[in-house]
Amino acid sequence: MTRNATEPSPVAAPETDFFDSPIFKLMVASSLLARPFNESIGPERDLTLPEWRAMVALHARGGLSNIEVSELTGLDAMTVSRALDRLRRNGRVGRSRDEQDGRRQINSLTASGHNTYRAVVKLARQRQDAMTSELSQSDVRGLERTLDTIILHLKGEA
């Protein structure tokens, strides 16, 4: 039996297979999603993407240790440490000792940090709306569930 010339080869090259894989598409989408932040939003506010991600976690959960920020954002501990140090130097994050565990340091957004968060989240929401404008509400919910499942799996919690 001969294969039709329009049918894909059953033995495709691994590069082709990976190019069309969900993980590669997710990496491309992530890069495209971050591009406006890296090109204008962050530089205009003297803010890096890891700093922004740390600010999102601190805004959502309140005071957090460096390790907690790392776990919530998926960033490695050293990247979080550098991001939080820079946010502290720029007056966007304050640090205090945990009252129950004096060894534990807690990071929290300052008034300046909250102001920066509000300005940037407005732009992030616009980007999210543009990204999902061609999707139905059901598709958006499905995407959220799928991403939650992937993140849990990658964290080893699934």
C-alpha cells in the first residue's frame, strides 16, 4: 500500500514532531506573551519579569517568604532572591521578621509596590483580554483548568 503524498510520513523527524508539540507551543506562547513586558512595560518602570511575578504573588497572598514566592511563581530560589532584593532596593517591597518564627523573613508590597502593581496589572489584563478575545468563555475556563493541571504536574503535586 502506498502513502498519499499529502499524508504526513508515519516516521517524521523528531525535530518536526517536537516543533508541533504542545510543550513547544506553550514555550512560544509564553515568549510572545512576555514580549511587550520585556520591550516596554518593564523597562518603563524599571521592573524585570521575575520582579513582576514576585509582585503578583505578594499581592495575591500578602506577606511571603522567599521560598513561598519561589513555589508560587515557579522561579528558582536564586532568581526570587535577586528579584526581591532589587524590589526592596527600589522601595517596592519591605521585609520583616515573622512574629511566630523569628528566623523567617516575610516580604510584603509597600505603598510604592502596590502602586506599581496596579499600573502594571491594568496592562496585563489588557494583554490577557487581547490574548483570549478569540476564545469563548468555555474555552477560557478549559484553558485555565488545563494550565492548572500542567502546573500541578510540573510541581509534582498531581
